[in-house]
Amino acid sequence: MAAAEAHSAHNYHPLPVVIASGEGAWVTDVEGRRYLDMLAGYSALNFGHGHPRLIAAAKAQLDRVTLTSRAFHHDKFAAFCTALAELCGMEMVLPMNTGAEAVETAVKTARKWGYRVKGVPDGQANIVVAADNFHGRTTTIISFSTDPEARADYGPYTPGFTVVPYGDLAALDAAVDENTVAVLIEPIQGEAGVLVPPPGYLTGVRRLTADRGVLFIADEIQSGLGRTGRTFACEHEDVVPDMYVLGKALGGGVVPVSAVVSSREVLGVFRPGEHGSTFGGNPLACAVGLEVLAMLGTGEYQRRAAQLGDHLHGELRGLLGTGAVTAVRGRGLWAGVDVAPSIGTGREISERLLARGLLVKDTHGSTIRLAPPLVITQADLDWSLTQLREALRG
């Protein structure tokens, strides 16, 4: 472990395990110990480690061409954009690499749309966001973060954002003005502890933004692509935003792939040279992304997340009366478990679980996040719950 950190910046505080290989929902460390992965790369590994279909797609493309840049066409690009647009029920796709790049692209898109289509005076566009958000770590994105760890010491901050409480429609309504171009929210706030908004909130956001001529941008980088038991978390309220921001699982845990997906009216504001990325939409990314979309197209993974998620949350709710857990939240195969301070910190519980062969991640001091690959079996899920119960006993 010391060697792993000797020459790397300490911007992470990993658990003391060095992973050497992975298959499905399991990983193996350099000493041969196996662990059940209940974090799944923050949902980037929705299909598990080394899924045969995704690895085969990547290997086949590696033998052909991996990068052309967008200076030229390649034979996977149109198919990927078409398949992703169809999955989202939208018209246009702008591929990028990381989730943060996709959020930055969404911000730029909304501002350009505001100036060119809505008629907002130049330099006056504002975007309304939710407190406790996590959309990435670029200087613009952390400018509208309310997390001191993410924000402190990186100023001066980018203007043009208004922060309102998550789940508060009245506050959102009050914050929208004639220069507002978009409302950017996570349908479920992941980094904040898997916070599910009150019933009707997403419906209210959709109605409000439509009535006020404002774009509704849904950051589904973690919540989308099957994690919550639907293709998109917005579907739980039958809501379709103006724009999806996608990433993580779109690359199958193989390569970084992200995208902004919207209508022709919105994404059509870009002209050549106004936005781009050397690796965005590269052949390798599109080949893997196409296979991800084909797998999602069957509905199998969404159904698994819904069915196993019901089981997971039913079992977790049983911990509420034990004195060890103060709250349980989530949807599908995604949960936030708040641990009572008398039992231990989130980090301490994570370390206890590590010793039991289970990998999880804490957040905000006392919350344990559970987000296993969607390929996990019920037997393995039940085993993980047994380990959690034992770890909470001390």
C-alpha cells in the first residue's frame, strides 16, 4: 500500500487493499484474497468486472482503429449516436469522455441555447442547481458545490449559478428568473448519500421548467443506465427532461465514455469549432458504448436492478430497529445507509467490511453507500448483507 502512494498525490484515501483482477461482482487482491465489490466504480461497473461481451467488443476494436479524432468520420460513430439517441428518446448526441466533461458540455449548451434561442442578454445567463450536489470536480463545477472539501481553496469561482435546497420546489420557483437558462439536478443525489427527492419533485421540476421556458437538465451519470431499476431514474416519475447527462456505465467500466443527449433545437446550437474533444466519440469508446446500449436494450439489467433492489431495501429496512442504523435511502441496487455514531464512523465500518471481504465506500462521515454491479447474484447480495449486519455489531 505504501508503494502505491509513494509517488501519487494524496487526493484519495483508499482502503488498504490492492486489487489485481476482477470478474463479475468479485475482485482479487495481489495476495489472492477475494472481495465482493459493492461500489462498482461509483456505477461505472454496472455490468461487473470484465463482462465478456464488453471485453470482446473492446478487443475487436483494438485490432481495427482506436482513435481518429473528430477531424474524420469513423464507422462506429453514427451507430453509437443513433443507438443512444433512441435509448433516450431524443434526437442528438454529443459524446465526450468523463462525466465532468459532459456536465461542462451541458452548461455550455444551456448558456449558448439561452443566448441564441431564448434571447437572454449576453453574459447574463444563470443556471439553478441543488445544494449537496455532485456533478464533478472542474473549477466551474465546484463553483456551485456546497461541499467544503470539493470547493475550498479553488477560487475565484465561476459565476452564473444559483443554489437552492434539493427537493424544494418553492425555492426552485423563486430562484428562476428571466435570465435562467436551465435547472441542473441529479434525480437522485449519489455523493450526498443516495438522497431520493420527495415524491412529485421531478414532476414538479418538469412542469416548472416547461412553464418558465427553462431547460431541465438531468445529471444521470450515476443514476442512469439501469442502476435504479429503470433505464433512467427520471422514469420513476414518468418524466423526460430536456437533456440527459450520461457517463460512467456508458463505458462499461472499460473506457471513459460520456455524452449529452437532447433535442435538435438544443444541441443544434453548436457549429463546427465551438466545442470539442480529441478523444470524445473515439472508435474504441463507441464500440464499447454500442455494446452497452445493446445490453441495456434487452431490459434485463433494469429488471435485475428492480427485483434485487426490492430485496436489498427490504433487508436494509430491517436494520432500522437495531440501533445501529438511523436511516436507509435509495432505489434499485443503490442504497445509502446512515450508521449511528455510537457504532462507528463510515470509514470504520468500511474497514470492518473490508476485513470481511466486502468493498464499500463511506461518504459524509457516517453514510455507507451500496451499489453492487447489476450482475450480482441474490446469494452474493445476501452474503453481503450478512457481512454488513456482523460489521454493525462491532
